[in-house]
Amino acid sequence: MVEEVGERPEEMARRLLERGRRRLAVAGDDRSLREVAEVVARSGHEVVVAVIPGPRGCDLLRTFAIPQNPVDALAHLRTDDVYEVDLVWVEGGFGRKIMVNAAYLGGWALAEERRWKRPRPRRTNRPIDSRYLFEVDAGRRRRSVSGSGAVVANGQYACGGLHWAPKAALMDRRFEVQVTSEPVDAEVLAKGLHLRDVLRLTASELLISTAPPAPVAIDGVLVGNTPISMGINSTPLRLKI
């Protein structure tokens, strides 16, 4: 599937599914893949989706050690390997969305917005010293902690290629939650200080509220504010890699 000028990936995916296509290829980043995955998840059809990284890369594919160079990534599509990758639903005042790789809250959501607004986004330069009181309810585990921001990771990589959640797996029906105490800063990430979290846990269902309300970005796109609830989608994404 090639994205045409003036047509979003979700629009083309919907049109191709209506034509009976059940094998799609997305050329782009996590944002493009998220749009297509949401259409596929809601269609009820069994669809195989392949991904070719665009100029800004695709963090989801980094978990599988797939090259970010489109030419090298194409070589992987010659195999028969298809993985059933967990999808995560995120619900809030913005409705219900599908998450493929990561959700960002508070300072990390602001950093993602800044990163994608740049012609060549990389890491945030000026520290974002936001502060929120996070109330995290993961069933039997309920925590209240102050932090600058949070990332809920489905895959291992986030924020444009950073090895954010080394223990995260895309097929274990769980996601990793990290609330950071340090200001959101490139130096913090480079030194691995984000791993000194005030809160770090894994869960399959989650409710997060904050005071004050914190911005929320799903796979790099700002969608609204907290509170949000999250859980593993009933059907996975059949990913061709």
C-alpha cells in the first residue's frame, strides 16, 4: 500500500479492505502504522500488515532488529514470517484509540510533539520540567507518585530509537509503564537516568489519572488529556516482518 498525496494511511487502508485486500504494506513511521492498525482492528477481517520504515524510522520495528533503511528492510518481506503483535486500546475523553508501540503522558507527550514538529526530529534539547501527581491503578497494584511524565511501552524502543523498555515484549499481552522523576531531557535519556523511575511496572490493564490533567500522545500523535484507561486488544496485529 503506497500512501498517495492527500490521502491518509487510514483512508487508503479502509478503501483497500473494502475492495477485499487482506495483505497491506505501510511505508512510514509508527504514526502511519497506528492509523492502519486501528482500521484493521476495527474491520474484523484477518489481515497481514507489512511495514517499510520511512525517513523518520519506525520504533516498533526496532524491537525486531529490522533495519531502518527501507532497502534493507524490504529484504525481510521475502520471508514467510508473520508475528501476532499485541495491540493496546487507549480510552479517554478523546474516545477509543489503538496503540501500536507507545503512549506518552505529561512531559514525554510534550517532547514527542516537539520532536515531530522539527524537520529532522531527534531528541528534545531544552529540558521539560513538568510535574504531575500520577495515580496509577493496575488492578491489585495502586500507586500514587509525583513525576515529570510517563511512557507506556508495548515495544522496547520509543522516543525515536531510544532503548526505552529493554524487557518489553510485543507478544506477551502486557505493556510496561514507566513514570519518570527527572526532567524530560536528552541528557537524562543518554545517561539512562530515565530507568531510575519512581514507578516501573508491567500490566495488561491500567487506569491512569493525573493532577493536573496531563497531555497524552499515542504513537507520537497528541490525542487529548488524562485520565485514560488501557488494555490489551482482543485481536492482535498480524505483522509481516
